Amino acid sequence: MTPAARLQAVIDLLTEIEATPRPADAVMSAYFRSRRYIGSKDRNAVAETAYAILRRHARLSWWLEREGHNADPRARVIANAIVGDGRRAAEVGQLFSGGKFAPEPWDEAEAKLARALDTHTLEHPAMSDTVRGECPDWAEAPLRAALGDRFAVEMQALLEPAPLDLRINPLKTDREAAVRALATAQIQAEPTRLSPLGLRVKGRPPLAAVDAFKKGLVEIQDEGSQLVALAVAPKPGMQVVDFCAGAGGKTLAIAALMNNKGRVVACDVLEGRLKRAAERFRRAGLHNIEPHPLTSERDPWVKRHKRKFDRVLVDAPCSGTGTWRRNPDSRWRPLGPGLSELVPLQANILDSAARLVRPGGRLIYATCSLLPEENERQIEGFVATHPEFTVMPASTVWDEAGWGRAPVEGPYLRLTPGRHNTDGFFAAVLERRAEEAPASAVVVEEAAAD
């Protein structure tokens, strides 16, 4: 593809993203699947430019508004090329030639916009912190409450592309062997800093075609997500529920940590996701996972299995603010329920899933959110109405499980891109009080022993 054709592809792709009520990564995948004639280098270049524009949404929109221009895909591509990538207006104008596969020539308003933006940079002293940090209005107050004086630092960290992390499958390999296996495919990887199971890969190699991936030695999983799975601290032989299993990433990690012994029930209200996850389970060589679709968080299955499980993970649906560097469009295109609907839903899911935890067992609540309403406030509200549960500090969990030093201090696992270079995650481990047997039961047991 010529540089001009690449720009037209970006315009087309952004137009599809705007018109399609699906996440941008899903729209991009469908776009390229239907255009297999686009080579890998061109595909990467087009996707990289489109993602850059999505990450610069607020700042590009600020410039377009300042110049009195609308923010359609063509305008955003023009503005990004000039103020985002530092190219001169005349150079960009030549690409809008109207030639074969090239964008149509600028109209008078676009030419005026390009001249006004020429020699400017993406950021301007008049921009607010929220614009500079690409923070939507609805999230500013709770994020400032959560991040305090680190608000600007963390918002900047959320603008960076996320690294590519892998989790080794301990049933099939260790980190050193996995590094060697990846190296045979010219893929460079090094151990992650916080997760004992993680590898961070250099670049964006096509992992799906690599033997180490096809044979189930490694899985793609952000280091922060790996740490949430470690917080479950499962042991071989346990009975475990992943209550909101989704695509099964944490389910895979939990089942592997159990060395294929015991049982992991992967639940979700979206049965299709569980069916797709089954292929990942097979590739990893895991046979201790039992998919179980639910009709809702109050499915009768929960009542029938009250107090039968050693560990219950609730990876609750949330705002996804911790994944903005991975899903930049989700800041501006909320495709699911808003915060006012999510918070009561999370509380209801947590309350229902708690019924599954046996005395002495643990309930692990997690989100990929940075907002207190979805995290600390949820746990405070739950403990207030469920006094049989107490918070177990992350350091205690790590010590008992033998994971080494905990990645955080304090009662909760709080991870942020700026501090930990992971996605933003929150996890709380709640232990259910071990109930004493009634006196009558003790008498019966003593008589039996005699």
C-alpha cells in the first residue's frame, strides 16, 4: 500500500468504528479479515495509526474545536498527521490527491484547518489536565479521588500502548524453557517483574503461528491479570469457582496452578464465551475445568451449591477504566451499562457468589477498574452486611501461598499502569469465618470415635 492508501484505510476504519456498536479491536479484526489482500506490514501500520488517533481523541478534538471544525474521521486523520505526528501541512496535503486508493482532495475547510494546525504540536498550554490526560468528564471526579496527586501521572501512563505479556503454563514448561522456545521463533521475551509466571515480549509478534503458543506452553495475559489469579491462591485438589469467567484467562491460570487436580467451575451468563474458551482449555492440556453457563447471578445452581467451594473468584463486570491503554476507545464509547448500573450489579453478584464459599474458604473480588465506587466501596459495603467475611491482606495471601513478596502494601491488591506497568486492577481477598460444629455434632463424633 502507498502512504496515501494507508491514510484512506485509516479513514475507512475509523468510520466503521464510529458506526459499529462494538469495541474497536473487534471492529479492526473484522475489517482486516474482510481485506486479506492487505499485507501484515500495511495492516500493522494502519492499525497503529488508528489506535494513535483513538488515544489522542480528546487532544485532537480540542484542536478541531479550537479551529471551528467538525471531528469527522477525515478531520481527525488530518489533525493527527500534523499535530500528532509532526508532519507539515503541505506534505499531508499531497497524500489527499484523489488518485487510486488515495483520499479525496481537501475541501476549502480542510485546507484552512491544515494551515491553522501547521507547525503546532499535539499538546497546548491552554489544555486542561483532563484533556491532556484524555479523561472523560464522567470519570474525572472518581479518578481524582482514587489517584490523588498521581492523577496526571497515571492518566499519562494510561495513554501508552500496553506491553504484550504472556503467562507460562506450569503444566508444560517453566519460564526459562519458554524463553528458549520463543527464541526459536525469533521472539524476545524476559521475565516479568511481579508475576512469577509472566514473560514480557518485545514488539508485537504473530503469536498465533508460534509453536510455543499452539502447543499451550504460553497464553496471552496481562501481568496484572496474572496477579489476580495468584491472589486466588488455589491448591491442587480444591473446589474452585470462577464466577464471571468470560474468555477464561484467569480460569486457565487457576486450573494450571492446581496442577490439573481438583475442580474449577467456569461460570458466565454468556454461554458463547464459555464455548470459545473451551479451545483454550484443551490447548493448555487442562481437564479439571467444568464450564457451566448461568441464567443470571441468581441462577438456582448457586443455591444448590451453597458453601461447597474453597475459592470463589468474582471478576466482576466493570467500567474497565484500568484497561484504557489497551482499549482507548472505551473512554468515549461506553458500549455496556454505565456506572450507575454497574455498581448495584457488582454488589448483587458479590452477594450471590458469596453463598458458594464454604466456612474457612475465600471469596476473591476483582475488577479491571480504578474507581473507588467499584472497588473499595464495594468491599466496605459487603463486609458491613456480611460480618462472617473478613479481608485478608495481600501480603498474607502471598506469604501463605509462597509467591514471595507481595507486589503491593495494604489490604488490597491495587495495580496501576504508572506504578506497576500493568493494566489497572483491584482485588480483595475475603475469608469466611470457619464455623464451629454444634455441640450435638461434637457429642456424636466423640461417640463414634469411642
